Amino acid sequence: FQQFSDPGSRKEHVKVTSEPKPGFLERLSETSGGMLIGLVTFLLAFYVLFTNEGRALRTAKSLDEGLSLVVPLDSIHSISQQNEGRLVHLAGALSTSKPLFDPSYGLSIQAVKLKRNVEMYQWVEYEDSKEYEEDGEIKKETKYSYNTEWKSEVVNSRNFDREIGHKNPSAMAVESFTAVSPNVQVGSFVLSKGLVDKIDNFKQLSLSHLEDPHADVTRREDYFYHSDNPRRPEVGDLRVSFFYAGLSGDDPHLGSADRVSLQLFLYFATLFSNSEISKYFSLSSKVTVIARQRGDQLVPYHTKSGDVLEILYPGDLSVEEVFQKEQESNTMKTWALRAAGWLSMFVGISLMTRIFYTLVDWFPVVRDLVSVGLKVFAVCVASSLSLLTISVGWLFYRPLWAVLLMLLSAVPILVARSRVLPKKQQ
């Protein structure tokens, strides 16, 4: 059953749906399906936790190996045969063979990447739902609201609850794209595709120096508008902006972020020496690279631990600073995956034990107690099994720490058991 109400505006309406309250067998069937999903999630947690520890230790050993072998280059403009096949460290400004063009808008820039971002003015649907029980039925009240926004992707209005009055075009007349320079160098060295992919610090390009490229295109601030009135766009209108990464030459037409950096640089230059401020400001796209030298190319370096070192950071960094950043990144990734593995295990256990809640959900007091108990059980078991899995992952690398973690994994279960016994006695 559906009931509609319209507050008088085509941008908002409310729909109420109702269905009979599911019976015990129906709820039990749904719980059984959730148990299967929980089992898959539970097993996936073991895989994530175990493989994550091996990956983290392998990466740490590879970084230690790289730090002990890396050779800083004296000059980036000469290629020494003595460093052939070795892991090298160098820093310098990016350079490209030719500028990147977008002839449709009369724009060019000497950079590693040029990205055209196209947005269309479209209807967007938002919904806010709430469920409640009334007259033995489960009712769901959903409030739909519509707003017009600039979106980079086409919003399919056919999926709207009410498409009439909120219809979007099915495609954009102009497409987004990213152009990449075919040849990127630092001094005399050519960067590999993997290193070029790491140059992704995009900044918006200022369009203030450009004229309107076509009669039906209007420039306003840093956008080109395919619109009769950019101040009051209509659904289907387009606006185009441009972003660049890896500036490889002096360009007088930079975005606002670069102009602010220039002003700050000039201010701090009156207070500090050039060597001090060079660590914090880079007016050109200077990068630091650690990779294997193969002729005049910089390619991935394969460590004995089985990992690959192919590192690029913006700015001028020392060898120690680069490897410290990599170690910090490895630590953050390790803890993020540990948290994801624990959460996956907690959700899996909760779904698999949900059937006990379903069996007693007719009794409010018992239902609430069982719900709390199941959550505590899921937290304790997920914590213990997560620690146990991590310790197994460390067994071949750090056996002493592995044994300590195995002992620690029993603590959550013992704590839960110590609290359950007094309650049973009561």
C-alpha cells in the first residue's frame, strides 16, 4: 500500500509504504540468509588480517634494504655508468618535451598532466526515511527532495521516485579527459609510467587570460560555460574547468593556489634564508625520486624481500626523509587494514549470532538483554581472534612478539568469562 502527499512544491514529496509485520518464520528465514553473509564476512576477516601482517613486514624490510643500498646522485644532468642497475636518489625540476593542448578551448600548458573536468547542471534526488509500527503493520515514510547541482557524472533521473519535472539529459555533449605528457624527465633521466602516475597533485588552472573560445561558450571566473546565462543555469547546461599537475615550465597564468604560494614565498624570503624556506615552498614542480637506474631511465627496483621500490614525492627531500615518509605510510596502511579486519570479523560474528536474538524478540526484556550480550560476545571474540590471526602472521618473522600476542588474545575471553560467572551466581 502506498500513500502520497505533496506539500505543493514539485521539489519535495512524501511517500508512505506499509506492509504486514513479518511472522516468526519469515524473520527466521531472513536471519538464516544473514548468517551466510556473516560467515563470508567472518572468513574474509581472517584473510585480510593475515595477509596484511605479511605485507607490512615485507614492506618494512624492503624499505630498510632500500635505505641501506640507495645511492644519492651528484648530478641529474649526467648519467654515470657506475650506477647502472642500482637504487638511486635524485631531486630536480620536472621537464616535458612539448606542452599539452586542448584545442577545443584554446588552452595549452607545459605540464605533466592536464585534466579537463566537465560538469552538468542536473537534478539530484535526496531521500530521508524512517520506519514505525502502526496497527500491526510496518510503515516506512520516505521524504523525497530535489535540488539542482553541478555534477561531474550523469545522474540517471529514471531512478528517481518522481521523474516528472526532474528529468536530466542522458549524456554530456562534452566529455572529461586527462592528457599525459608522453615523455617526462628530471634532468637527463626519463621517468617510468609508474613514477608519472604518482604525479597527481592537481591544481586548478586560472582561465582569466583566455577569451571565449566559441560563440556559445562564455568564460566566467575559472570556468567555461555552455549556457545562455551562467548566473542562472538551466538543467543540461555545462561548465568546464581545467586542472594541471607537474608544472614543467614557467607559466605566468597559474591558479589561485600558486599565486598565494608566491606571495607567501616572497614574505618568508625576507625572514629566512633560501635553504630554510626551500623545504616548505616549491614555486616550480620539483620532485624527489628513488628508483633503479637503467640507462637514462628510472624504473622499479625489486628488493630481495619481494617488494618494489618506485618512489616519488613533491619537493626536495633527503633520503632519510623519503624513507621515513614511506615507513609512516606503511604503518598507517597496516593499522587501517587491521581495523577493517577487526570490523569485518565483528560484523560477521554479529550476523551469525543474530538468530538467537530472533528467537527471543517476542519478549522485550529478554530481547534487550540478549542483544547486549551478543554485542559483548562479538566484541570479545573478534578481538581475540584478530590478535590470534595477527600473531600467526608474525610467527615466521617475529616469533617472540607472536607468542606474546597469542597470550594477549586470551585476555578478552577471560575478561568476559570473569564477568559472566558472577551474574550466573546471582
